[in-house]
Amino acid sequence: MKISTKGRYGLRILLDLATHQDKGPVNLSDISKRQDISEKYLWQVINLAKASGLVTSTRGPKGGYSVAKPPDQITILDIISALEGPVTLVDCLDKSELCNRSSACVTREVWAQIEDSLKKTMTGITLQELVEKQQAREPGKSFNYMI
């Protein structure tokens, strides 16, 4: 499994939202500047996050985007699954009918064990933990970049 820019940038976008939404919805142009991601690409990723229920939007002059639920209730697995699709190492784990050997395949069991470990790790890390790590790395730094 390889996580694409959609997943990697999506995680950064949600981290940015969770870090900055304490003063209200966050504008995409501000995220674009802070994260050095084009607004055009941000639109694509934020729309996927919105469609999956991870993000909400507010219209108007003070509008923008916010995480849809508390950051301690959003896991890395939630984000990556929403943006990339199911987290699976090999197709036969989700669709055993793809391989006529899957019921007797020892290597399939290995892939399943590795996938379970990956999912357990991704479920064990919340967006709130990332916010706290970010703030610890930059103590005293104000995250309000509004002009």
C-alpha cells in the first residue's frame, strides 16, 4: 500500500483545520499558504473530506472549513480511508474470490497480520494527538495567521 498525495495532504489539511479552528472556520487560502499546497488541489481533497463527513463548511464572509467532530474522535485510519479508500495491502484480503488459492494460502495470512497491525496503529493515533505534537514542537508560536 502506498499513500498518495491525496492522503498525505489530506492529513495535513485536517491537522491544519484542527489546529486553527478555535477562532472559527478556516479559509482554504490560509491553509494553502501555511501548507504550501495549491488551492486547486486543496479543493479536490477538502471536497472528499467533506463528502466523507470529516469536514463541514460554512458559507459567507467569515466562512470556511472545520473538522466535523472533535479531533480526539478522528483517527488516522478514518482520514486515510476517507481519502484513499479501504486500507488493504493485497486485494485478496477484501475479496477472497479474486484468488482461487486464498483459502489455503499461507502468505495471505501474513498479509492479513501485517494489515491488521497497520490498521491498529492508524486507529490508535487521533487527530488530537497530532495537534498536541504540533503544538509541542512549536511552543509559544501563535497559529493565527490571519491578516
